[in-house]
Amino acid sequence: MIVAFSISPTSADETGSVTEAVAAAVRVVRESRLPHETNAMFTNIEGEWDEVMAVVKRAVDVVAEVSPRVGLVLKADIRPGYEGQLTAKVERIEEALGGQ
């Protein structure tokens, strides 16, 4: 499965910045060693249901350490038996575009 998720602290720590809280969440994803990518809007992560959801929960938990309220947006592509789709989906689109 692939999960795209975004975590938003509703308040920041004493410094007034949410950057460190979001960086802590991304650090959790990177330390998981699951295939992932982060862009301006979401972090995408690929793996089995239990392992992906455990990473998302840990990421929410680290943000909750500095914010009394946390927003989570999550979208999942659940397709048992498929791996490597984080990059394969993009490659299929690029192929269809024919280098445009």
C-alpha cells in the first residue's frame, strides 16, 4: 500500500516555528527505512498496512509532543500484492507522456 499523509501541528513550540515539528515527523519516516518521498504537500510511504500505519502513528506522536492539537490528512492506495508502486506509478505516467 501507499499512504500519502500530511501532519500539521496547530500550534508550535516556544520558538513559534512548525518546521521542527514537521521535520521530526519526516525523520520518523526516514528512520523507518520504508520506501518514501516527501514533497511540498505530503509525505508518501509504501509498505504493508501495519508497518505503514505504525510509522504514521509514530510521526503523529512526535508532533503531538510539541503541539496540543495535530491535524492529519491521509490518503491510501491499498493494492495487495504490489510493491515498488511509489516509483512505478510515476514511471508509467512519464512513459505515457513520451518525454513531454
